[in-house]
Amino acid sequence: MSSRRIFARPARFAAIAPYVWMVLFFLVPFAFVLKISLSQTAIAQPPYEPVFDLTAGWEALRAAFAALSIDNFKLLGSDDIYVFAYVRSLTVAITATALLLLIGYPIAYGMARLPKRWQGVAMVLVIVPFWTSFLIRIYAWINILQHDGLLNQILLALHLVGQPVVWLSTDTAMYIGIVYSYLPFMILPLYATLAKMEPVLEEAASDLGARPWQVFWLVTFPLSLPGVGAGVLLCFIPIVGEFVIPDLLAGSNSLMIGQTLWLEFFTNKDWPVASAAAIALLVVLLVPLLLYERLQKRQLEQGR
Amino acid sequence: MAEELPGTNVAAGAAAGDAYPAAGQALLRIEGVAKSFGTFRAVDGVSLDIRAGEFFALLGPSGCGKTTLLRMLAGFEAPDEGRILLGGKDIAQALPHERPINMMFQNYALFPHLSVRDNIAFGLKRAGMARAEISARVAEMVALVKLEGLEKRKPDQLSGGQRQRVALARALARRPQLLLLDEPLAALDKKLRENTQGELMELQRRLGMTFIIVTHDQEEAMTMASRIGVMKSGKLAQVAPPRELYEAPRSRWIAEFVGDINLFDAESRLRDGHRLVVGTRDAGPLVVAEPREPVGEARFSVAIRPEKVKLSRRGPVSEAGHEAAINRLDGVVADICYLGGTTTYKIKLDTGGMLQASVVNSARIDVDAYSLSQHVVAWFTPDDCVVLPS
């Protein structure tokens, strides 16, 4: 009992800390954005109205509340630009995440099966690119992919192509950039689950008559699902909102939602519409998150 | 699939014993098998015949190569040299899934994402059995290892003993020609282990299957196996039934590894009919029966198991005892170790050496028990001694 009293107070503080963090850095800003998304654009400082002025008195505040409307959300649904941007963002994110899983899984699996002393080295190799600025790495890709860049020089030298291929400002270039940038986020959680898995389980499967591909499908892959889920979420969610990579590497004819947001905010100075787009994006991203959580909960319940 | 090898009877009918070679025939022949890891020779030229229906134990200290040998039988390692013949067919290079051999793993290696039922059915599904047949076989296995009612549980919802049963059922489900058991009882506590030993033996007899068990526990090997192969540094040191291994060990190392033993180095010898009079520094002259293979001029030791040593206050009691007990050693009790059923006395001999004697506590109230520093006479017959080359 006495030990409980000693630990109770710090433990309670520790439990509260994440909530304080969430309120300060997520809920409060979210409330701001939500409020702006319900406002109308205006040529003013700040560039929207109504503005809540707590000093103006009760009536003014009521009027301000009454001026809020969901027109911006209606606009999002009616204007093709936004619908297309959402669809494109999801398409790009799904494709890129699938590519990342296909490329990242064998790498993570190979790492997990390395001798222990080499696993650390492999891990460092995966993380090392983070030591360079993200922007510099993307600019390096521009260099590699441009008309007389490294890739075309190699292809020409090997006589694989007759003339330089257009890489830059294509979807291919964008996918290269996304896969390159997000690969560690896919590999690391996969590696963590695969390294924890006992290789003897694969031996048991093979002892019981499973061919190598059956061993993988029936034992290795199902047991790595938590890592797959974590890796997919870690990649999918930020890719949906990705702005820099498509802006620098892809063509400008179809925009992702991140780019559309940028345009609304900085080119059109339409903060309310941009805020509404951001809120809608958040809702779109909540769906896979909730699905994942539901799945995890079901797995937990099955394990009981 | 398993069908590729002849003799696999995964999908065979009801009677388990039907398709096995007649008992006594060599089912498995290991010929000069060797395996190295880098410069370390884990298994170094092992040859061994396992008869059908046999319960064979591979016994040895950790690192002796017994697990590597077992893994080569299962197919997880390929031998560098030698052949492994199962029913006359060389399987040394066959992959694990191609062998009609199943293994029960140390710590069981149950699939954590599958239920008890699906764990047991895993191998049956891979063999392409029909659904109804699989259900019937799983039910049969569940009944065999007494797991009724737990079919839907996941491995982490089972106790250690239950997990062990699932592992056994899973390995038996395909009706392998040969079942390998890698330290199958190591994770169980003592009482459960003893019960399970009995159950395993009973099961093996009933199914008429061939079992090879790997263990470092000599009591376990002695209890369960009909023959034991003792391994040391990658080689088979001796292959014998438990009694022979214990009473007629082939070397000093085996004698010391299997059970407790008193050893006295021989310094001189003298033949006296069928007997040898051996001079030892620690225990003086000892009369021993001449070994079947004459020792010649080689160095050797005289060995005597502690339970063969009798103790008394004044030496052998009966006339017949006098006759047989040519070896009489005087000493004082230096240490007493009470073990319940037996008591082990350490006797400091007047000749300088130490002698262990194990005495059965046959009476509950033993007024004659020896106490520390008490003078005692230890005696034993020449036939109780074993001559071992050093």
C-alpha cells in the first residue's frame, strides 16, 4: 500500500502528459483550423471573416458564430479540382505504399536473417540517408533524373536507349522519389517484427511438409502482419499529404491534395477553403487509422 | 510434397503400425556422416543403425553434436560427408518438407497465430488430405494426447504441459516413419516431466513408431530409451542399452558422464587366475575381475559405482560376504548427503583416497546410520569393479 502511495503521484503526471500534449498541439490548433474552415475569405488581416473578438461583447460574438457556414466544404465537393486531388493523392499513396511493401519486405527479411553482428551494420545503412537533408536528397534525384543526368548517361553508355529518356516531371520520377524517401519507414517496423520472430517456426513449417513459398505465406507473413500494418501506416498517411516530392519531381498537370492546399494558402490566399481541404484530408486519413485499430483490437481479442 | 518419397503413409488408413517395416529391421542407417561449421567439426563421422520400432536416445553434453545430428536427420542441415538411408533410400540431401520424418522441437515451435486444431492440421493440409479426413485425424490426435476441449485455443492460452502435447500431436499427425524429439521435456517441471516420460513411452509402444530423442539428461535417456548413443565431440562414444551403458561403460569418460562413479588409477597389476590384483595409490590393492578385452600394458583405472559399495562398522557380516568381499577398505565418514531414498557417504580412506558409497535408507528410523568422523569399513566384490582404459 505504501509503495503505491509513493508512486501514485508521478505515475498520474506521466499518464496526463500525453493528453496535455494532445490538447496543446493538436486539439487547439485543430479548433483554429476548423474555425477558419467555416469562415469566409476577406481582404483583411487576418484574411478571413468573421473574427472572434472576445472584447467586443456578447452580441458581437453571437453574430460572429452566426456568420460561420459550411460553404467551403460544399465547394470542396462540387469543384472537380479538389475531388481529383483527393483521388490522385489516394492513388499515389496506395501505389507507392504497395511498391514500398514489395521492395521493403525482402530487404527487412534479409536484414533479420543476417548474422547478429551484421544486423547492426545493415540498420545503420538504412538510417544513414537521414543524415543528409531531405531536400538535398530530392534535389540529388533531380540531378540524376534530368535530361543529361546520371541515369540517362548510364543508359546511353550501355546502349539501352538511343536518346535521353524524359524522367523528370513524370509520375515515374515522383514514385522513385517517394519510394526512396519512405523506404526506411517501411523497412524498420518490418525488420523489428521479423527479427523478433523465431526462425524455428519456419523450420517447423517446413518439417510439416510446407514448401518454401508455403512457409512464407502460412507462417512468416501472417506473423509479420503487425510490422506490415505499422509500416503501411507510417508510409501511407504522410504520402497522402506529401507536397515536396510531387512538387519537385512530378509534372504539374495533376496535383496532389498537398499541392492544392499550398496553392489555396499561398497563391489564392484563400485560407478558409484551404482549411476546409485540410480538415477533409484529416477525415480521409482517419478511415485507414480506425480500420487498423479495429484490426488490432480484433487480434487482441482473438488472442484472449 | 511428402508423396514424392516412397513409404510415406501420411494419408494411410487407420492402423498406425501397418506400413512400418517389421520391428528389428534397420529403418534408418547413418553412414559416416560428418558436418562442420567453419573449422568446428560438429559431427565427426557418425555411423549408426536405428531399428524400426525402437526408442533411441542420443545423449551427450551440450555441444557434443547430438542436436546437429538430429537436424541432419530432419533436413535442416545437409551433411558434408556420408549418407543417411531411410528405408534404403539416401535422404541426406532431401529438403525437410520432402522427408517422411517429423520433429518435435525444443520449446515446441507452435505457430502462435494458429489454434490448437490448426497447428495439428498444418502438416495434414500440406499433405493434401481431404477435409473430412483431416478433421478425423485431428480429433484422433487430440484424443491421443488428451487435449479435448482445447482445440480452439491459441498456443499462448495453454499451459506448458498442454503446449508440449500439442507439439507432440502435431508431429505425430502425419504418421511419420520416424519421429525426432529434441529435448522434448526440458521445459517441463520435474513431476510433469516424469509423468510425460511414461506417457511418451506408452505412446511409442502403442503406435509402434520409431522415436529418436535428443537429451542431455541421462536419467531421461535411461528411463525411456531401449538403446542409448552417447556422443562426445561429434563422435559416438558408445551405443548400448541403458543397463550395459551403466554397468559396462566403454571408457572412463562415459562412466563419469552416466551416473556417479569412484575411479582409482592403476599403478601396477598382477594376474591371479581370472582376477587381476591392481595396485592403486588412493585405495591400495584392489582385486577385480579380468575384463573381457585384456588391458595389456595400457594405462587404466578401476571404477566402482557408489551403490555397489557396502558399508559396515566391522566389515562384511556374513560368511558368504567374507568370501566375495575381497576388497575391504577402511576409512572415516567425511561427508553425508541425505537424498531421501538414499544417503551418499563420502569416505576418507586410510590409504588417502576418497570413496563414495550410496546406501538405501530401507528403514524409517535408522539407528545404525553412520555419523561424521565415524570409522567404517567399505567393501565390494571383484565383479562390481569395472576396468576402464584411461
